[in-house]
Amino acid sequence: MSTPTTGAAGFIVFLLMLISVRLVVSISEGDILDVSETLKDLKIRDLSSSVSKLEDRIFALLLLRPAGGEKTGLERQTRQGLEERVQALEEFMQAVNQREGPRVCERGMGNNVTTQYPPYLILSDSTIEKDILCDTHTDGGGWIIIQRRTKGDVDFYRDWAAYREGFGSLTGDFWFGNDAIHNLTTQGAHEVRVDLRIDGQEVFAYSTRFLVRNEGNAYRMSLGSTSGTAGALGLWFSNDMKFSTFDRDNDPLPDFNCAKHHQGAGWFAKCHKNNINGIWGEKSSNGVSWSDGRSWKFPNFTEMKIRRVNSQI
Ligand SMILES: [Ca+2]
């Protein structure tokens, strides 16, 4: 028979198993994720601390049990307190699960909506609360759009702080914000896609992996293998580069500021094969431009979007 105490102890073991699984996941991704800074790990530490306290209470409860197994008032009181804490922990665990990772743009969620984009959704954690625009139709949907140029009415030649926070409007042109992009891409593996319209033709570039580190690492970006009808070079050329703006030169060219020279912002190398944050309408490498390695193209529509890989996990 299971007593309330053994039931509670079983639940603790279950929680410890969950925590173990989460830690294993974190460690296996440790080579690419700055794990200590992820919100998930902060929550795990909170959870771990709560479990430790509960373990102490269980131990105290066992010590209090008289030799004959008689239940004392103090024991009952302690058990009651313990059960309340287990319940609180259960609720906390639920909250962690609900808030962990982007659950907002899921594959298939657009099947029953008639508009191209559903109502905006909120990503919220202790530091960031933003509206999110989901692309529900491209390649099965489930994409969070992080960059969009459609009209040219928003100035994209902005400074580091603007790109950190994001700007523009989800109903038009916008940059989602580097802190939010970092936050999303470190909560689970993400793929990335850039959709472009060039001379009336829709083309795209894609990579199996997209990770953006934190501001302390200048939002350095890593890709997986790349492909796509737009020519993957435009994307691949930025692999492992830091983010640069006109006021924060993080490109690898000494004595040259790519962002300032090309009047854009992004993961410049020496300097770029895409400048989708460049000047709208300008037909040069300072404009909204993309190279497939053979020639420069000038899209009049761009959308950069990310999707969590294995989004059900
Ligand atoms: Ca430089």
C-alpha cells in the first residue's frame, strides 16, 4: 500500500528524473548553447532548490516518526505542509512547461484560419514580452517571422540598441529584436528560412540550424547545412558572424565598418552576400540585396523566419 509519505517521495523521485533529463539535454547542447544564461536553466535551478527543501522536509518527517509508527500531531502537520508544497511544486512545474520554448507558432495551426496570419501572440518570460507574427502557410507553417520588408516605409538604418529591442510594426515592416531572437533560439533547436520575391519570382534560402548567442557575444549566429532556390550563399556567408550596426562594428574586416559602408545591419562578414536590412529600393549592395554567388538580386519582399525543430518536444 502507498502511504501519503511514500506517494510524496515517489513524486520527488519523478521530479528528480525530470530534472535529470533536462540537465542531460542541456549538457548535450552545451557546446553550442550558452546554457548558464538560458531562462530554462534558471527555472531548473529554482526547481532544484525547491526539491532540495522538500527532501529536507521528508527527512525531518522520517526522524519525527515514533518507533511504533504512531502518527503524532506534529507529524500530521508536517505531512500536510509537505503535501501543500508538493502541490505548489506541481503547479510551478506546469507553469515551467507552459512557458518553456516557443509554443506560439506550431505546424498546422493555420489549417483552419482564413487569414494569412493569425492574431498576434505573446511570447513572455521574465524579461521579454513581444507580439509574434506566425507564418502559417509556408512549408507547413509554424514559423516565427523575425524580419520583414514589404513596403519600405520603415527605416532599417538603425543603431545597436534599436536592433537589440526590435522596431517597426508586425502589420508591415519590422525587425523582431536580437534579444528576443537569442531568447527563442536558445530555448530549443531552430531552423531558419529567408523568403524573397525577386522580379516577381518567389525564392528562398534555408538552413537546418539557427542559433543566435547573447548580446555579450555580439549575437554571433550559427547555421547548419544550407540550401534553397535563392542560392544558399546569401545565408551561408553570414555563418558564425557577429551582428554589426553602424555604431557597433563587429565584422572581421579591420579598419572598415561594413554596416556603415553598406548602410544596413546584420551578420556581416567581409562584408556580405545579403543585405536584407539595407536601403529599400536601392539597386546596389547598399540596398536590399541578395547574391547567389553569380549575380546580385534586389528583392522587393523579404521575410526571415525561424521554426523550432521537433516543436512538439
Ligand atoms: Ca570592421
